[in-house]
Amino acid sequence: MTTGQKQRMIQEYVPGKQVTMAHILPNPQGGLHERLGIGGDGALGILTITPSEAAIIAADAAVKAGNIEIGFVDRFTGSLVLTGNVADVEAAVRAAVDTLVNILGFSAAEVTRS
């Protein structure tokens, strides 16, 4: 490449079947619920899923697993946010991941908590 030429980079999206993040925030601070535009003040469960449409399946499994609310689900980005008490949110996140892994053959990141 000679001086002055611009280098072009192309990024491709290669779909796979995976849960790239499954994290539980047991006691979020700083008005996080309000900043996310969701109601409540309990724990948050956050998942990112590829392909993104599988977030719908994960949301269904999560709701069936515990007394939680769906704070946000986006079938275009694969983002899923759950709210409720800590035990129910944790059960819901684990149920969503288990459903995707055991029924649909996804690979998944470890469920984490901070």
C-alpha cells in the first residue's frame, strides 16, 4: 500500500447459534432501570443471543420459569433484559439458556453475576 491510499475494511456478520452473554445484576444502582426505560427496581438479567430471533424463544422460556417481567426484548439485536426478584431472575436466565442449549443446540457463555 502506498502513502495516501485508504485501506478499506469489511466486517461480515456470520450467524451462529450462541448465547454470548448471560449476566445477572442482583442489585443494580444508579437509577439503571429508569435509564433503560423499564419499570421496577429489582434484579436485572441481561442476555445477548445469536441469531437474534432466538431472543423471542429465550423470553418465552424465561417467563415460564419464574415470576419475572420482560424489560426489553429485541428480535433484531438479540438483546433480552429481564426484571424481578433475584431468585426469579436467576431461574429465568438459567431456564432461557438451558432451553437454547438443550433444545436448540446453542453454545452458551457461562451465566455470570455481579
